Amino acid sequence: MDPLNNSTAQNIHGGSNMVGNEKCQLYLLFHEETKLGNGLQGFLYFVALAYCFIGLSAITARFFRSMENVVKHTRRVEEIDPCTNTKIVKHIKVWNYTIADITLLAFGTSFPQISLATIDAIRNLGNLYAGGLGPGTLVGSAAFDLFPIHAVCVVVPKAGELKKISDIGVWLIELFWSFWAYIWLYITLEVWTPNVITLWEASLTVLQFGLLLLHAYAQDKRWPYLSLPLSRSERPDDWVPAETASYKDKNTAPYKYSEILEDEYGNGSIVDIFSVHDGNRDYEYQNLPDNDVAESSDQTRDEVPEGDDLLSIWKQQFIDAFMLESPESRKLNNTCLRVAKAFWQLLLAPWRILFAFVPPYQIAHGWIAFICSLIFISGIAYIVTKLTDLISCVTGINAYVIAFTALAAGTSWPDLVASKIAAERQITADSAIANITCSNSVNIYIGIGVPWLIDTLYNFFAYNKPLKIENAAGLSFSLLVFFATSVGCIGVLVFRRLTLGAELGGPKVWAWVTCVYFMLLWLIFVVLSSLRVSGFI
């Protein structure tokens, strides 16, 4: 029998935490855990929660590699040039740039929050009240995405370097749907059917994600009547400049398919998730024999191993998992730095050994590794929900407060890594900022919409009753605070565009001033939301 049964977890989410002299009887693995003091239990569970977040970072790196292979997939198209009557062979990318950003990238970086919310919904099936853990994490994640991640992205470019959004039209579309997502959430909670979610409301929430995709694609293709009449700066052929991409050289690794890679600064295991945008041009070959076309096209795409080579790659994954130092790390003169890097690799080793079972991302254009990575992320998210219940029980901290602070920050770490890499290594600010706005939209339309749809469908057929929202007042207050502070955040980005000519970078003094301002907005959101949930305001 699960030691964390649904009824007990429901009491925790409802705010009936065991405080004072009452002993928490919940445990994670062994009943003997309850014999420890609440303070020691809480400390151990917080450490376990942090270690789960480390695991999320490790599996996210593998997930990004698989996603890169998925997006780089091309299809062969043959055409006849009407002028020269010669055959033209093109290799066209299957994925559109904008759609890939909104679906694979934003969905993938938000999947820890989405899976956590979905698991919370599934374990609450049969209750007329929806759990607050998932929505709390997603709203907190939106605040973490908008404020701390923007704060990091503003300061990471080199001193004086300016990076602006090239396609301002697509960003405005994504920003509109991001803001509307939270307005819509407030309408469903407080205006349309207060404190209740109906099947139609849940269905419309999920449907709006499809409308976001359609609208963004229409803007990218400049469809008449559906797109904004805004010009687009020319997209660079190489989104990652060659001088900053030396870490891609696989010759520095002990094996050409090894994942132990390092850049010129000695940073290991860096995955450039935005290299999927390198060279958005279609590859074209005119009047060439088929063999020459095949040979030329192979030069434009990554080498795809087959047969025994795939087994060698999979074997190499396990070898890499046991390696504490790469050849480049051994060249470091700083002993303390080497020891610190080795300790970090030792800490990661259990996760890396586990994730080495994920099939190589070179198989099936990365789809198998993509799906397996999502399964592992869901498993970690399940453990996180259990640990949250335990922490809430032994410490008396409201689970909603834990959700929009610790859980939101921990599960949003992939978003932070993704946007930071883009802000550092891309020529424009499109993907760094688009990842933030798209992730916030995905959080609502998918992260909250799908769990609500699961619960409302179950309640509709089982009880013919709508779904009641737990702690709807606290969630609505957090939405209002988030909306007010987000206006201040976007206003500063617009001001920087008008004065400096770019959203990211610029003079270091002003970049750091902007960074501190964004962090203050996040603190305002966290403090006010915590006080509201705790009943002080």
C-alpha cells in the first residue's frame, strides 16, 4: 500500500498540515523515517528534492540532444527548373522554425512542470476538488521564467554587446497569447464559473494552444489578415557563430559519439539546444547525378551511424556515465577546480548511469530518445510530488507555497539553461526570449489545461459534476500579482528596445540594473503570494 495515500495527500493540499506537537506519520521508503525528528526529516526530504532537480538537469541534456536530431530531420524533394529544364534536388527541413520553438522547445523545457501537474491530477481522480500542487507550480514557474530568467539573459552577453529580437512580429504574437493565457485562467477561476472548472472550460483551455500555433505560424509566413504588418530582420545563416561553437568538435572527445564534450572554457557536457537553427536554408543541388547528390547532401547533415556502430554508441553512453574526468579536465592546472568538477560528476553518476539506458539519439531521427527522456522526466516528477507532500507534512509549510517557490524554480531550471545558452551564443535574442514567452503559454494551455481536462472528464462521466478548484482565491491572487509585475517587466524590455536598440546586453551597468529590477519583481511576486496563502493579507 502506498504510504502516501490519496486522502492524506488531499489533506495536505487543503492546508491541514500537521504542525505543533502532532507527529507526521508519512514516509517515503521506510516507516522508520517517522521516528526521526520533523526537523531532520524535513532536511533529508529537501536534500532529496534538490537531488531530483539535479536529475532533471541531467536528463534534460539528453532530451535536448534528441530534440536537436528531431528538428534537424530533412526530406528530399525533386523539382524540375522550368527555365533550364534540369532536375533540382532539395533537402527541406520538416520542422518550421517557429513551430519547433513553440512545440518541441517550449514543451520540452516545460515538461517537468506539465508532468508534475498531470500526475497531481491523476492521483486526485475521484475527488471533486482538483489538487493545487500542479497549478501552483505552473504559475510559480511562469514568474520564474519571466523574471529571474530574463534577469540572467540580460547580463550574459559580453560587455557592450547588444542582442535584439529579429522577428518582433512573432514575439508579439507569442507575448499576446502568453498574457491572454493568464487572463483566461483568471476568468475561469473568478468570473465565468467562480471556483469551478467545467468540461467546456477545460476543453477551451487546451484548444487555445492550437490557436497559438496557428497564429504564430501565420505570422511567420506573413499570411494576410492573420499577421501583423511588421518587417522581419534577415535571419542569419548561422544562429551560433563559429568562433563560439568550438565545443562541437567531437575530435576532443575520447570517442566520436561520446557525450563528454567540453568547450574552450573547460565546461563539460554543454548541449547547444539552439544549434537546430543553424543554417535555416534549404539545401539545393542542380543537375547532379543521383550519387553526387547523395554524397553532397550527406555533407550537410550529421553522420547517421548504423548497425554495430549504434551498439558502440550505446556502450559509449555507459562508459561516459562512469567517467569522472574528461581528457580536457585533466589538463586543468587548478587542482581545486579539478576536484570540484570530479565531485560534481560523482554526484551526477547515478543519474547518468540510469539515463544511459535511453537509446542513442541517432536512432529514428531522435524520436525514441525523445520519448524515453520524457518518460524519465515524468518518473522524477512523480517522486517530486511525493517529496512535496512529505515536506509539507513534516514542516507545516503550505504545499502551495512550496509549489510556486521551490518546485517552480527547480522544474524551471531547464528553461534557465536553455535561455542562457541562447543569450550567450546566438546572434539574436529570438530564441532566448521566445523560449520564455512560449513556455509560459504552454504552462497554461497544456500544463493546466490537460490536467483539468482529465479531472473534468472523469467527474463528468463518474459523477456528472464539475471540478471544484482548491485554493482558488490564492491562485487568483497570485495571477493578479503576476500580471501586474509582468507588465513592469515587459515595459522595461520595450524601453530597452527603444533606447538601446536591443532587449539583451548593452552597457554592463544598465544590464545589471535591469537584472536587479527583474529579481525584485520576482521577490515581490513570491512574498505577496506567500503572505496571501498564509492568510496574512
